[in-house]
Amino acid sequence: MNQPVTHPIRTASAARETDLQALRALSELTAVLAEEHDPEKLLERSLGTMVRLARAQAGVVRVVTSDGAHMRLVAAQGLAPEVVAQEQLVPLDCGVCGAAVSDDAVRQSFEMQHCAGHTGADYFQYLGSAVVIPLRHMGRVLGAYTLFFEEQRDTPEELGLLYRSISEHLGMALENTRLLRENMRMTLMSERQLIANEVHDSLAQTMAYMKIRLAMMQEALEASEQPQALKHAAEVQQALEGAYADLRELLSQFRNRMDPLGLVHALQELQIKFHDRTGIALAFDNRTTDLDLSAEEESQVFHIMQEALANVARHSGAKRARLTMELVAGEYRFAVEDDGLGFFAFGQRMGGAEHHPHLRHHLGVNIMRERAQRLNGAIEIINLPQGGARVSLVFPAQNGATA
């Protein structure tokens, strides 16, 4: 007797439909991962994808708390408000959710009495089953999705594998977001320290000098030594003008952030603004065919070059300057040179910054060196034989490229 063919046809059709749903879900998830960088919004949007993919009645997503003993509710879909209120914080070992997190495995349960007893809500008594998908990354469970169904439904193996694939993608996205925030926090702290150093080097030193001169001027006035008092007053006035100029320069640097179009474009903009602001002609010589720097590396280079040019404007007395960038033998070299007076210390011409212990307070060299260290590089400062000076930043290209 011939067997009917309707059932296998329906099964194949259902399988194809499941495959299409899986592809649509993965496509949607990929779009969410690309668009969303807030971890909790990412989980919330992904929950909607999971609920639709599984045709679930409701769902929740939780993350493991920092104490490692609880799970906190991030988002819920399809649950009554009073149930959501009861589910805000659950112990890490709570029911099937705790078992899935503990074993790092997709778990299914047809017994909903535990959830009903934990929340005191009748809602769970009308559900037939639940599936829990742990969120994991590098062997560490970060949280879990729980999907609730009206009927008792088995989870096919292929759907379980899809759940696991989605959870691993989301776990990786969560960890990347955490690392990004941690890196941003560290960068912010470092930038604040550098700003504090710049203020100390440029303003605090000048103010300390002014305080001493004011005390000396007060002593001269009390002793009726008018010529000496006038001399100290002139020194204070000169220092005040210098401090004001330094403050304006610092404010200009803090306001000038990295150009989103990249380092080369940012340096080109800096070149145009430098001449307009200082009257010093600045040439920009780009000898590289392509830059392979991260956004953080570009930012450090930009601020070092900005500080080097600020020193030219403040101290060099130059008429012309040149900014050069090149890649030679696996090293990046960015340099600012001018035709000014060169570096001086107490009226004596010096060969380099290392010979003058106070140079860092006047030229911001300490700040540039701190930034260079982040690039595993160094700052080189020399006087040029033909006159003027050169400040160079040298650091290794990460990929070992050569020009």
C-alpha cells in the first residue's frame, strides 16, 4: 500500500521555513550588532528577535550582576507589569535559569511551578514550557535569555544550535562593549591627567614666579625702593601677559579635537589655521602614501604636533616652519622644524632638551613625551646647524610597514 506523501512534503516545507526564519533572524541580529552600542539596548532589541524567531509567548533577558550572586532583569516582552516588577532581581541559582547559567547550556523546562512560586503570579501557571539560552563569551556566562511558551514544546536540535550561535554573538558584543567603555574611561582619565600636567607646566609655574615677584615688590615698596619695586612690577606684568597667552593657547588646544576625516585632513586644517593665527608660514610635507594608524594613535600624533607648533608660535621667533610626516624602515616620523632662535637656557644656546632641566616647563616637552610613550615612541629635540630647531616624534609602525 502506497504511503501518503503529504506529511514529508509538509515536513520539508516546515524545515525550509525554519531555515528562512533562522537566516532572517541572523540578518536582523547582525544589523542590531552593527547599529547598537549600548549593551542594554542591544539586549532589549535582540530579545524581540529571539521571541519572534521562537514564536514565544513572552521573554526576558537578564545579566549576571557584579557580585556574581544574582541576575538582573534588563528587558522583558509579553509579561504583565506586576510580573516584571517581581523579576527585577533573582538569585543566580534560581530555577531553570540558574541551571542554564551554572551549566552553560541551553535548558528546557515543562515545570513552571517554580516561577509561579517565586513571583507569586498566576501567569506562569498558564504557561507550558520555557527555554533558557545562556549568554556566554570565552567560557564565561554573562547572562541569559528566557523564552516562555503557552504549550509544551520541544526545542529541535537545529534550533538549539541557532540559539547557541546567537548567544555567542551577543556575548561577544557585550564583552566588546564593556572593553570599549573601559578603554574610553581609561582614555578620559589619562586625558584629564595630561590636561592637569599642561596647566601645571604652563600656568602654575608662571603663577608661582609671579607670587615670588609680588612678595619682592612688596618688600621693595616697604623699603621705599621705588626703582626695584618698578622692576618687579614690570616682571609681574610680563609674566601675566605670558600666562594669558598660555591660557589662550591651552583653550585653543582643548577645543581643537581630532578631525573625524582623519589625521592627514586634521593636519592640513591645522596648517591653514596656524598661519592665520600666528603669521608664521607653515609648510606641510606629507611623504607617506598611506597611514595605518588607529583612531587613538592618530589622536596622540595630532596633539603632539599641535603642542610642537604651539611652542614654535610662543617661543621660536620664527618666520617659517615645516611639518613633515614620513614612514621609513618600519618607523613613523613626524617632525616640526622652524627657522627661529633655537632652544636657549639662561641665554646659552643648548644642543637639546635633555641638557636643560627646566625646558619641559616652558615648551610642554613633558606632555609630548607622555603622549609619545603611549605610542611606544620618543620625542627628539635638536637645534639645527643652519638655525632654528626641530621637534620629532618617532614610533614604530605596528604592522612593520615600510615606505
